[in-house]
Amino acid sequence: MSKRPQTRTIDLSLEEARFIDAKVASGAYASASDVVCDALEALAERDARLEEWLTRDVASVYDQMKSQPQTAIPAEEVFAGLRARRRASS
């Protein structure tokens, strides 16, 4: 990402604004911009991890289910098993 500042105007809820102000007031951040930048970096990292998981794990399972649908377990069977396990552990 470019480190050259770009000015933006955004609307925040009162709760969001208070959260940012509290972060700055705590001394954890020098400015509201720093809070937002850190939040955007965290969002980008989360999105990258999600994309990696989708590519690595989900896509291969999807491909397997497409090529071998007989190996799939019906959703109702899965949920019934989960309900049974929950009842057994209660």
C-alpha cells in the first residue's frame, strides 16, 4: 500500500468514533488515522488468511465433492449426528 496520505471523509457510528477516540486517548495510537490504518492492515491480513484457507482447503473439498458426489454426507445426517453428540455430552 502507498504510504502517501490520502484524505477521506467517512461516517462512523457513535460507538465506532468512541472506540477510535479511546484508542488514541489510551496512548496506544498517536491519531485516529493511525487507528484506522492499523484496522485496515488487520482487515487485509484477515482477508489474505481467508483467501488462503478457501484456496487450500475449501476448493479441494469442493473439487472432490464435484468429482465424487457419492462420498458426500447429507447435511441432515451431519446435523443429526451433531445433535446426538450434544445430547450425549449434556
